Amino acid sequence: MKCVITIISILLFINCFGQTCNDELIVSKFNRIEKNPSVISFTNKKKINNSGGHLQGIQLVQGDTSNYAILSGSSDSYSYYSVVKLGTENEIISVNKLMYKPFKHAGGFQIFQNYLAVGIEDNSKKDKSKVCIYDISDPENPSLKPVATIERDGKPMRSTAGCVGITKYKNQALIAVGDWDTKHIDFYSCNFKKIEKDCFEKIASIDTEKLSKEDWIDNNWFSYQNINLITFNNDLYFIGLGQNNTQENIADLFSLKEDSSNNFHFKKLATKTFYCEKESNFKAGAGIVLSETGEMKIISCGYNIGDYTQLNCFANQILPAHSHNDYEHERPLFNALESNFKSIEADVFSVGDSLFVAHNFEDIKSGRTLRKLYLEPLRNQISKNNGSVYANGEEVVLFIDIKDDGLRTYKLLHNILLEYKNEVSVFENGIKKEKAILVVVSGNRTLEYMQAQTIRYAGFDGRMEDLDSNISTNLMPVLSDNWAKYFKWNGIGEMPIDEKQKLHELATKAKDNGYILRFWNTPNRTSMQRNKVWTVLNDADIGLIGADNLKELQQFFTSQN
């Protein structure tokens, strides 16, 4: 009997620990969203009725070759959503009228996979609404016929659908609907595979004024303009976006725990204030953008679409992390980007007029060229993300480690990068013109040749002996060196005080001189060693911390946050 009780206790502990761990992870990811936005502008030549209504919600959709912003809106005659194609030219490509008066208010909404769920209501009588699910798999040719509809009618305000969230939870399509001022949240569910069979059933209703606020970080529940549902590692979360009582733009993160009666219990885990620019604000519209790894950013809009309109994008903080031998990962480049790494490394050999990516010459494989694995995908990413890799205006670093003849291969690299001069930072007569990618040449380098160039598309990777050289950061932006040359500590036990002081001195001097500092060959045999070394590097504010295991380093930064 004692054994049975012990096993049950262990299982309960594991379950609770897993939930707590997920809560901590999602909070850290939420907290990593930048408070200040980058601004995305777009043009419009389509006719939109801005009378008697305004924009209500916004989401981002990633297509095969382009990204899109979808904006819902209301007017005095019809409800609608608009599609903005994002790229080198951001412009509205369609205004899609959903329903006419009295259903002239399309509220806050959410997109999950290829489904857009939005509430369309009679916001005059406030006594009826329709929650409609649309197939948005082709944003350039959107369908205006709902694949499913949830009819709501009854008491005024209680039957509205001002904001809607959607996700997949336990193989079910789960929809949350907020009524007027989000006084109540209603939950609807159906088998995810049967969404288009129109079989949603209401499974729970929450009166937000009666919520137990025990263990909340604060007691505030606001009138949210938009609500988003998130499933993270099989646990369910709810994010409310809007303004608080002092008109600050806020996002609130809640966990949702389901009991045996299918009731959901809210627990407020985190709240954050955001500083919008231009006409954007969360009372008009805001939405969460979630990557496959659970990284978040927020997109927000203003009240109306004009000839020239600006959005705000609050991106996830880019990690000061370096993907060592990136090409050896299952998905070169993309595994690092999904982990929010700032820096990526590719080893190259020159063969004919191509640069092949491999660690050893005998490992070269057909098709695995620098163009195909890195330069073309990065160009596509930049085109989709409004001119930068992460859509936040921040430059990323691409290390090119030359493994064969330095001068011959660098000349070939220069000619190849010339084709990508709109994407890579350019150094002309010692002056840097920053673009989306900083290319840094490592390995077999040719300093004298690079110094003599009047136009370059790459920087030089220096060594620690160059720290006091006064070489311009426009020639040598990075210093990289072998950890074992400077430190004996192997990540076991505590780092000796004198070595820790030396590390901090090197890091401070590099930063003061404008260089990005990076060490390779850091102790990494065990996870404990890696985490101890990463901790001292992070504490010293090293420019880039390298890893072979990308998820492990990402989780390290998450825990530090």
C-alpha cells in the first residue's frame, strides 16, 4: 500500500512540476517580447468605409513566399477584413466584406494554422452575433464563405462576440469568445478534424467578475480588445490585449487549467506594458504571433486604414547566441532562426565558381552551397520580414569560415556577396552601410587584401591579440578566439576568481572598443559544464555565446530571463 501511495505521489509531483515548468517557460518567453516596437508601414489604394467603425484586430500569416497582415474592422454598413502583403512593398491587396448591416462589426480575432476565427456582431442592438471560421490558407485569394459558424443570441451585450481566440487543445479545436467588455468568456469545442463539419458545442462559460484571483500576480482583469489562446507543450494559455485604466497598452498572460467538469480556471501569470508609436495602440487592435518554438511577438494597429498606415511590431529579443557549425543541424539556418540566434556559422570550400558548405573537403555534397543553404533563404526571409531577418530591424551575423585557400576563396565570396548587396552590410571607403546581414570572414583570412578594398561586403574576424590594435570596427567587427588559450577552468566547480576577473576585463575592453567578442572551444562535454560556462560568459556580457545544441542554449537564456 505504501508503494502505491508513493508511486501516486511521484506521478502527481511529476505532473505538477511539468505544469510549473511550462508556466515558467511561457512567462520567460512572454517577458522577452520587446517593449518598444519597430514600425511597419503599408500603402492602400482600395476603398474602405471608415465611417461608424474602426479596426478591431490584427494577426500575421506566414505564406510560402510572403508574409501577410490581416486586419479586421467595423463600419456603419459592413464588417470586413483586409489583407496586407508584406515584403519589399507593403500594400493592401484586398478588402473582404464579410457581412452587411446589422452584422457590421468584425471584432478581435485570431488565426490558428489555416483558420481565422472572428466574431461578427450587431453592435447596435448588441443581442446577436456569429462566430465565423474562415479558411485563410491562401491569403491572396481569401474565402468569404465560413467553414463553420457559431450562432449567438439572447440578452443584449451577453450575446456579443467582441473578441475571439482559437487553438488546438487535446485534439480539439477550442474557441474562446469574449462578450461586451469581456465580462464573460465562453468556450466552444469540436474535434479538430471536423471543424468544417460545423459541429461546435459550448463546453464552458466564465463570469470574469467571479474569478478566483488566488495566486494571481495582481487582481486586474481588463476589458480586452483582443484575446488569444496558446497551446504550449500541451498546456493551455490565454493572453488578453488592450488598455488598462490609465490607457497604457498592456498584455496579460493567464494559464488555463481544466478540471474534471471541463471548467477552466484562470491564473494570471504575467503582465507587461508596451509603448506604441505613431497611431498604433492596443485598444484598436493587437495580436500575438507565435513561432513553432513558442517564441512570441505582438503586432498592433491604429484605428483606421488610410492611404498610408503604420503598424507596430514588438519582436522577441534576439539572443546573443552563435550557432556553431550550423550546417550540421537537421535544418541548417532555420533551426537557428527558430531559436532566435543572432549569429550563424558556415564552413566553406571553393569548387569552381561555387562555395560548398562542409567541415571537411571530403564531406562536400552536391547542392549544399552557401547560396542554397544560407544566402537565398536569408534573402527570402528578409523579403518577407520587411527588410530584416527577424522583422525587427536588427542585423544578424553570418560567419563564413574559410577552410581552404584564404585569398582565392575570399575573392569568390566577394563576387557572390555582390549579388546580395541589398541584403548584406556594405563597407565603402571605411564607412559601413548597415543592412540585414553582417558577413564576417573567419578561418583562413586575408587581412591585408580586405584592408585594401574600397568596397567590401564582409568584415574580418580578429583574434584576442588584436584587442588593442585600434583596427576599425568597420574592418574588424568581431574578435573570436580559443577559450583554452586564456583559461584553464573547464566548467567543473567554480571558476577561479582571477580567471573570472580576466574574463570580465577582456569582455569590458572589447565592448568599450566596439568589438563583438566570442570564444570557441569552450568546455562542453556535459550539460553541467556547458551551463556553468554559459553562465559566466553571460554574466561577463560576452557578445556571442556559441553552442552546438541550439535548444539547450535557448533554454539556458530562457531560464536566465
